[in-house]
Amino acid sequence: MSSISGLVAVLLTVLQWAGRGLPSPVRPICDPRVLDRFIMEARDTETALRGCKAGCGVTGTFVVPLTNVDFVVLETKDTEEQALEVQSGLFLFGQALGAVRESVSRAAVKSLIDNNKSNIHSLGQVLRSLHIKDLSLSPAPAVGDSATRKVSSLSELLRVHTNFLRGKVRLLLTNAPACQQNST
Amino acid sequence: MTNNNLNKLLVFCVLFCAQKTSIVHGAQALETKVALLLHAEPENPKCFAEGMSDLTCFWEEDEERAGSADQYSFIYTYQNENSSECSVTALPAAGGKRLYFCRLSQTQLFVPLDIRVFRDDLLIHNRSLFIEVVFLLDPPANLTLTSTGMQGQLKASWLPPSLKYMGDSMMYEVSYAMAGSHIGKVEAVQASSELILRGLQSGTKYKVRIRVKLDGISYSGYWSAWTDPVLMETMPGDLDPLIVSLSLIISLVLTLLSLLVLMSHRRFLLKKIWPIIPTPESKFQGLFKVYGGDFQEWLGHSTGGLWLRPTYFYSEEFPAPLEVLSEVSLGPVLPSSALPPKASEALGEEEDEDKKLKRVDPALMEGWRETPQEHWLMDQLRAIHKHPAPWTQSSLLESHDAYVTLNAQNHSVEEPLDDILEETLPLQVLFASGRTSSESRSDLGSVQQSSGSGRLSSQSSFEYPNHTWPSKGPGYTYMAVADSGVSMDYSPMSSNKIDDIGKGVIYTNEYKNEIPAHRRPIGTPIHFAF
């Protein structure tokens, strides 16, 4: 048994090393329509579950990032800072949606939540293609609590999720240096 | 120093004027937007964002109920933040209204904003909105129309509103119509600064205008105002090669068809356009070619042509039987007894004749003598029958009808010619020479001439209005000319009124000429020499 576990450990190490060694996608994904599709799907989910009775059986509070964007302030931030905000926020949403999926019982609701979760994962890939570190999978959020707030309902969670994607995530992708080079 | 001051003053004036112009422009733009929102937005206060960091809210009040701007307070609160207040300004509006404005210079997007309006601590308006969905942009600038170099196309290009992060979220509507027309088309385009308009008419002036709106995924808002229309004429039309080739083919086919039709009817058309002048050459063989038109020569040399001649004259005439009603008995040769039987025969046949007459062409009837004439004649005949005295010519000739008097002649009648001439001549020839009057000829077309000592003369009764018949010598045979209109002079004493006969006078009741009275073949007087 110890030999088998040892083999598995070696195997995982090798895979992780291989994973790290994998080169990031060569071509940056700058098409705004990619994110637009995610935004529309998030909005559709929000609309569909707005009329959910008793919050679709979801209880509890969820930590979500702040979504407000001040362009004047944004001008002063650099891409790194923006990227940090986006990635921590995506992480928080991933967590919250995972928790929601466990709570709901209806299959239709589950499939919608699954879709949004997979979109968040895809966004991480997009960010990586723009040479932005994907910190969504990191165990700890890189930003402080000041940049977060709490919500207590599924509809509020989904609304914040939509606003976050429309605002901060989109601005980051629009202003990504990799995409700026392509457009000029 | 004075110059410097003047220069400064000048610069100041220019700047002031420019600013004033821009202020005027800005005021006009604001007025337009206010009007747009009053129409499009039902909620109060009506708010719109013009750029990335501003928000303008306003509401309307009637002049009568309106208060001063100080009475109003505009409180706004972002999510998870403290409230803030905006200063209210008032502006007069058309239609007895007043507008109250509040303008924020720094805004947060993608987060809910609560707005509350108080008038003297009384909440009059309450609204929650996202600023990124209430954009009302300025219309695109520098709308230009250019030609693409192709038929029916125009290229429209413009300058997008200068919003840094929203260029790819803008969508445009291009409206184009023919100049002077109100019916136009609209084309939408997204995230672009030019559009090619296709399917336009060649050589036509078009007016184009454009407006802008955010696409609604991340940002949204209201349609901007239309730009001022820009006019441009499309390229002049060019002949479509397909149409030209089709037209050529069709015209070729039509030409061929018309040629075919013309060729198939060429004879008919030739006759119509260039009618052949009829010549009698075919009827007179050799008359023109050999004898040069000398008829007498031709007559002399032709064999049997003399007798054949009348056939050509009257080739279309129908023969008709003729019965002589009466004749003048000038000599013992003419048996008077011939008349009564003739008369009785005529009388007896009178009724039949009437029937036969009625069968005849009504045109003929018109040319006939009136019925009273017949009645008179019949009366005369009856009188004669009753009193069979030798009558004179005069009593007989009181009739208006023309008829024939026969004289005994020493000429011989050439029998064989009868057959030839029977069916052609409309002439009435009554001969009693050497024969009994019963052999009077009833066939039209029997023109007989004698050679030698025979003399023929024809006279019509028209010549003698008094109905007196000149008593000629017994050497004359009178021949009545038929109604066919041919005037033939058979003697020097030819009547001048022979032509009248051609007008279709029908003689006696027994006359069964079927030739229409009005027909008159072309003929020239032919002189016979004996």
C-alpha cells in the first residue's frame, strides 16, 4: 500500500510539474464577444432565478466582491491591481456558487449554476491567455475584506455576479496590454 | 503698450465668443437631450450619462406649482456607501414648465444608485438605477459620404463618440433615403465607424443620417439624436450588360420575325404599295407588241378576233334571256300575228315575269321603269289585242322604255356566232331580218353583224322624247344597246344618248338581264365600219 501511495504521489508530482510546464495559450483571447457571452448567460441565470420561491431553498450568506467602478479612480490603477481585484472576485464567486449548488435540489437550477461555474473557470483561462496570472484557484484571496461584502440571497448573489462581470472583468480584458498591442 | 492691451482685448473677445458659441451649442444639445428623455423615460427623475464619469438628472414641474431651486434637495446613495447631496438648479422650459437639474461629476458604475428628491422635506421622487444603463450620447460627428467607385453604393463614415472603454460596445443606426423622399431605410452596424450602403439607385441624391446607442451587454442607454443629414449623389447609371444583351437579342428576334412575315406576304404588300396598272394587253394578244396599239390593224390581222372581241369586253357579264315584248311591223315580213301571240304570251307571262322580276336583284329593280309604265304598256297591249289593227310605231313608242325596232334586212345572220356570243354580251339584239320575229333573239350577248350590205344602226328611244320613231328605211336594223354601259356606235346616226343606256336602263318587262344596273365596264366607243 505504501508503495502504491508513493507511486501516486510521484505521479501527481510529475503531472503537476508537467502542468506548470505547459505553456500558456499562445494567442491572447481579446474578442470581447467571449466575455459578452458569459455576461449574457449570467444575466439569464439571474432573470430565471429571480422568481424562485424562497430563494430556491438557498440559505446562508455569501462573500462577494465589490462591483463598483469609478473611471477616474480606474485611471490611476494599473493592470496588475485590476487583475488582482478581478481574480479574487472570481474566486469568491466560484466559492459561493459551489455552495449554492449544494443547497439546491431542482435539476434545472443546478444546471444553470453549473454553467456559470464553468464560465468562471473559462474566464480564468482567458486571463491566463492575456498573461495575467490566474489566481482564482489560489486558496486565499489576495485582497482584503474591504473589497468584499456579504449577501444573503441567491438573487442578490447572481446580480452581483452579473455586475462584476460587466464592470471590472470587462474593463480588465478591454485594457489588457496583450489586447492593446493587437489592436494598435 | 496700447497695442498689447488691444491684443489682449482681442484675444479675450475671441475666446469669449468661442466659449459663447460652445455654450450655445451645449445648451442646444442639452435641450435636445431633455426633449428626448421627456419622451423616452417614464420615471422621475430622468437621468442620463453623457460620458464615463457624469450623471445628469432632471425633473419637470408646472410653473404654477413650481418652487425655487432651494426648496428641492437631491439625495443620492451608492450601495454600501453613505448618502450624498447634489445641488439643484432650475431652468425655464417651453409650455409653461420648469426644469430642475442636478449634475454629478464623479460616478460609480456597475453598482446600484439610489436617488431621492425632496421638496421641503417631502419626498417627491424616488428611483434606483445603474448608471451604465442610462447613457445618452452625443450624435456621431463628422458624418461623411464618399463614393466606393461602384454602382449604387455609398460609403458612410463617421467619428464615434470619444468614450474610452466603450468603443466596442457602440451600435449605430444609419438612415438613408432619396433626397426629397420621406420613405427611407435603416441599417444597423456595431462597433464600427463606417458602413457601405448598397442597393442604391444610380445617379440619385441620397440623404444620410446616423445615431448611436450602447449595445446593452455591458453598457446600455437611449438612442442619441440624429445627426444633421448629409447629401450625396450616387454614381450615374451604367448600362447593365445583361439588359443590353437581352435587348439586342429581343430586337434581333423581332426583326427576323417581321422579315419573315414581310417575305411571306410580299406579293400582297407589293400590290398594295405599288399596284399594277391594269392593261388590256393580256386580252389583246399582240395588239401592243406587234401592232403598237393600232387596233384597226390588229383587227384586220387577227383571225376571228373580231368575233371574239366582245367576249373579252364582257367576259364578266352574265348572259340573260331576253324576250321581246313587241316589235314594229314595218313590212309583210313581220307578221302581225306574231305580236298577239307574243303579246298574249307576254301577257300570259306577265305574272310569271313579275315573279321572276321579283327574284331579280333589287338593284335592278330600282333601275327598272316604274310599275305604272308596265301597267301602261300592258294596257296598250290589251288594247291592241282587242283591236288588232296594225299599229304604228308611235303608239307603241309612247312608252318610255327603250326597245328595238326591227327591219327586214338582206343580210344574213351568222348562226355559228350565236353560240359564241351568247353568254357574254349584255346587248339586246333583236333581229327579224330574213327570219320570223318569233326567232327574235332573247339572248343577250348576241351581237350580230353582217358583213356586206347589212347595216346596223342603233337608236334608243331616248332620242325621241315625243316618242316618235323616225321611220327609217327598210334597210336599217336597229340594235338596242344593253345596259352594261358600253357605248357602241354601229352607224353614223349613233345616238348621243347611248351613254345613258349605260346607266342601267332596263327595257321591257321580259328583260331578264341579271347584270347589275350600276355596273358599267370601262370601254371606249368602238366604231364599226361597214
